[in-house]
Amino acid sequence: MKNSIKPQGCTNLKLRQLTRMVTRHYDGYIAETGLKNTQYALLSYVVRLGPIQPVDLSRLMRMDASTLTRNLQPLATQGLLEIGAGKDARSRLVEATEAGRMKQAEGQRAWKTAQTVLNERLGVERVVALHDLLDTCIEYLDSHPDEPSGK
């Protein structure tokens, strides 16, 4: 008879615990720039990909469209992003301003320090293995969407 391997505990709880710990770590560094970690991530996507339509940005960030809209507003209010007209009356384009690009560069320096410290704490090999596992899980879940019945 084969020994069956069974996960112990709740995967969601374990992932949320890890996510909270890692988020606190990065927040400690990113906060020095006046940004929240989520704002830095959003700003980085727009700097790299912009000008971009919000629908494309939400898809690439795997973020709900309404959450994206709420997260864009404070950055636009601070003058870090511009949300302008798109190719037709119903579409919009999001683009980083010069101040936004400068703030993203400042955030990137803080992020790089946070990443280096985390790599040292966990060990580079463990971080590489974690990234590989997470990427594989994300790819698998993207290609096998949830079934509403919970099957």
C-alpha cells in the first residue's frame, strides 16, 4: 500500500500568513518613499507598460477592475498618474507623469533593498524555489479556473 501525502492545514490560511509577513517586510522599506507597497506595484506596472488601458492593466496585474480603479485614484490625485481619454469615448488610458516616474524610481530603490534583505533572510535558493512554485501554481490555476459548484 502506498503512503499518501496529504497537506496539513489550510492552504489559504498558510498563504495569507506568509503574504502578511512578506507584505509587512516590503511595506517597511517602501513606506519611506511615501507609497504603499500596492501603490508602488501599480505605479511600476504603469511606468513599464503605459500608456495602458485600465482593462489591460487589471488583467495583467490579476486585479479586479473596480479595485484597480480605486487604487488608481490616489496616485492620480498625487499627480503620479494621468488618466486620460483613450481611442474612443468609452476608453481611458493610464500613464505615469514625470513625477510618477521619479517616485517609481525612488520606490524601486527601496524595493531592491527590501528584496535583497528578504533574499538574505530566506536564502536565495529558497526564494528561487518559491518563485518557481508560485509561478507554476499561478499558471495552473489560470488554465484551470474554479468550478462554481466547488468540485
